Amino acid sequence: MDRKNDFAKYVLDPDELLEKKQELLRLGATRDQIVKALKSAILKPQQREQFRKALPLYEAKIRTLRDQILANDLLGNLNPDDITIPVHYQDRKR
């Protein structure tokens, strides 16, 4: 099993990375608008309920995008040849 293949699936192209960062900014702005609208007193109850249901979905999308960008930054700078995983005594062949 080639270790380079393990890390390559997490590293994004520069264009993909730019798209993910822009989407993260867009989703963050949308989430901020939803939070601001929820603080408003003039929202109808149906709209308020829709916003409350949508907020966790936006937060989950933001969290996954942030994790993907962070993984790209960490693994993009990582040299797979420098990584050695020590063998644990329980991993021995029987």
C-alpha cells in the first residue's frame, strides 16, 4: 500500500480550495444573517421555525468545509516519506 495515495485523496487542487473557501465565506455570511434575523422581533412564527431548523444544517456544512480546508492545509505540507508509524505489539503477524 503506497502511503502517497493515502494523503493524496485529502489534498485539494488550488481551484477546488478556492471554491471551498468562497463557499465557506458565503455559508458563514448566510448563517450570520439567519442569526441576526432570529434576534429580530418582527419575524413571523413560521419563518422563525424555518430559520431555527436551517441553522444546524448551515453549521454542519460550515464545519465540514472548515475541516476539509484544514486537512488540506495540514496534509498538503506533509511529506509522506517522513512519516513512520511504529509497529505496535498487537499488530504482529500470527
